[in-house]
Amino acid sequence: MAARLLEKMLICLYKALMWALFALFQFLSSRNPAAAGTQVAPVVNPLLLLPASQLAKKIRRKEVSSVEVVQAYIDRIQEVNPLLNAVIKDRFDAALQEAAQVDKLIEEETGGEEVLEDRLPLLGVPLSVKESFALQGIPLTGGLIFRKDAISTVDCPSVAQLKRAGAIPLVVTNTSEVCMWLESSNRMHGITNNPYNTERIVGGSSGGEGSILAGGGSVIGVGSDIGGSIRLPCFFNGIFGHKTTPGVVSCENQFPAPSGRQSEYLSSGPMCRYATDLKPMLKIMAGPKADMLSLDSQVDLKKLRYFTIAHSDGSTFAYPVDREIVEAQRKVVQRLEADLGVKVQEVQFPGLQYGFQIWNTYMGLPDKEGNPPYSMSVLLGEPGRPVWPLWELLKTMFGKSDHTMAAIALAMFDKFSPSKPSSFIIQQKEKLQKDIEELLGTDGVFLYSTFPRVAPKHHHPLFKPFDFAYTGIINILGLPVTQCPLGLGEEGLPLGVQVGAGKLQDHLTLEVALFLEKAFGGWRNPGTK
């Protein structure tokens, strides 16, 4: 009891210190005469406003050529990327050549449109790829200057599957340093900006994907998620994304590779502007394991059981959810009940208040052979020796470090984290897992906030580093989640909600995403009302 009381006192002291530092940072920022953030120009080319599935159909029917589509996306990327810094490497010339080959293939095809659709469902459609995924002939740096010469010699399995389905990789996009932070920023490629307000973050680690998709420079992309790395960028940028049930979509040939037990919590999945593209992409990315998800089964939304997870004052470390995000979730409940005639039950799980501690504990567990996960110091030193975080912190003060402040802080946090897991936290996780799985079964769907507030300003997450607990806990529970946009909030920034279900019930959340897209309008074209 005394230990728990001491922990609570230390947490209160920590929060007070962070608020004080945050207030000082905001005061200093307000004195900066730099211009306020802007937003990208709206998408006007009709080709850029079509889902991938419709683009593929038009290409197969020769209503538009793949070359025209690819060139339209190249033009849009060249228009918006100077503002966004989302794309860090392109393959425009190769993509145009591949598009020309697609058009030739369609001209010579004698089996008809149905044959092409069955064999190559994404034929001729451009694709963006998170830079942590191996793409043959393209850098795989993870934002590390030391890895600037690392070039992929193979495609990671999910990208290979999409290429075999006819998709054409166009660009790779920026990430946080070694994919371990809420903001996509690193010394190698710089910081990525939000298309709705360039002063705001895009999330991490799939932030470049979120930014270029929302900005209209891509229609479909791929991301990975071990603590919210698909869902946070999708939330901040107002697009759709799906964190798949772990173990279904391969996570091989990514950097950094999971270690310890982290492969149990890492998922790869689709990111896109239109909900209709989620399921076809997931079927392709999952390859032979797609049958595990029952993606072709019919879902009657009126026969599902719905739950909304109530909001308390935030978890032990994370901050409470802002009013407008709570209100957005309440509106989802109202639409479900009004349009489907269902009852959405409000539920509470006390174990969620330990979301960050559970995530942090399980991310640090060794594998079955007793091998611990790689520390942040080891990852930052790739491919050489581990870095010394205190030394890097000192170098930062003189502008000499090759690493971001966030990465250095995480490496220091690693150093001072307890090596032995807390039995109390293990118990909390096991009870939470049991309670949620019993509640959901195979026909339950829940709503849960993604983050306490809309996209923060750049660097602000440094003062509230544990707010990803709302997404991270879902990774440890191993549940599938679809991130769904819910329009724009008071500041013109995207709102959204997580829609989750039981393990391997991905098809339920994908179906709810289609409903929410119709109900709330889905992705909003930046620069328009």
C-alpha cells in the first residue's frame, strides 16, 4: 500500500513538472515571430479523388491509363511535398515505366476485365510505402544517419504481395527515428508536417504515410503498428487505417525488426483515404493467411453488440481526453443507435488506467529463449556500437548529436527502467485481457479514443510522452482495430475514433468503418470546408 501511494505521489510530481515545462515552452514559442502554419491546397484533379478500387476498374476498362494516374499523383506529390516533407525518396521514373507496361498488358489481354480483376486487383494503382518496409533498391534507414547507405535488396512480404496484385510503388515516406516516437522526425530526413496545419504533427511512426495520404499525394499505403504507429497518424491526418490481428500480415524485412516478445504486438496493415480500400488491401497483404480473418463473410451490423469505453481522468501517466473528442465519440454512439436500431452499452475497464505501464512492461519481456529486446541505445547505434544517451544529450546542447531529443530521452528512459517486471502490472494485464475478451466474444465491437487531443503542435509530445497509452494498450491485448476519421474539429483538425473487436474479428471493424465513412464523411479534402 505504501509503495502504491509513493508511486502516485511521484506521478503527480512528474505531471506537475511536465505542465510547468510545457507552459514555459508555449510561452517561448508564442514569442517566436515565425509565420503561423498553413494547409496544403485542395485536391482538384478528379483522378485523385477516387478510391484505389475504382481507379483499378477504370484502368482495366481503359477509361484512363495507368500512366495518367501515376503522373497525376507525381504532380500532386511535387505540389505538396515541399510543405509536408512526407516523401523522402521517390521512384517516379521507374513507376512511369511500370505504368506503361501495365497499359501495354491491358491492351494485349484477351481474357477480359474479369480475368485481370481476379489476378491483378490493384493493376496500375500507385502505392506509397513507409520507409521502414524493405522496398528493393530503396534506402532502409529508419531515420538513422549511420544507415544512410543501407539499401534494400528485397521487398518485404506485404509490399511484395501488393506489387504482385499490380500496385506500383511510387514513394517511400518518413518515420520517427527507429519508429519509436509519436512524431515523424529524424536527423536524416527532417520533420514531417500535417496537411491541415503545417505547425502540427503527423504522428508516428507511420507519419509520412498519414501526411502524404491525407494531402492527396497517395491513395493507398502501408504502415506498421506496435504502439499506435498506424492509428495515431491516421487520427492526426484524418484517414483510415487498420491495425491487424497480430501474426496475420507478415512483418518480416522491416527495420527495426522486433525483438524479445515484440513480434506478438507488432502488426502491419493498410492505410488509405477511403474505407472501401481497407478490406481488399488487407486480403492482399495477408496473402495465404487471409482466410484466418473471414474477410469474405457477410456482416450484419444490426446483429453486432456495441460498446463504448467510458472516459475517466486519463490513465496513470496519460492525460484526460479533450471534450471535443469525447463529444465525437458520443455522436458515433448516437448514429449507431439511430441508424441501426442497436443499443451501445457504456463499459469501464479499471485496468486501462495502467495502459502505459502494461505496454512498457510487455514490450520489455524476453522471448521464449530468454533473449531480451534490443534497447533504444542499441537501435540508435545501428549498425555500429550502442550510443551513450547522456553523451548524446550533452552533444544536443551544442547541436552536435545525430539523434533527436525524443530518441535520446527514450534511450535514457530505457537505462533507468526496472529490469524486473511488476507482478501487479502483469496481474492487471491478465485481468484486463480476460474481461475484454469475455465481453467481446466473436460479435462485439468497441469504441475507444485514440489520443487525448487533436494533432498537437510540433515537439509538444515531448512534454506529454505517454499519451499514446490509448493505442498502445490495444497492441498488448492483441486486438484488431480500425482507425476511422470523424470530420474536422474546432481548429480545423481531424477527429476520429478507434473501432476494435475480438482477435481475428477484423472483418467486423472494417464493416463498421464503411458505415462511419457514410455517416461522417470520411477523409476531408484539405483546404475545403
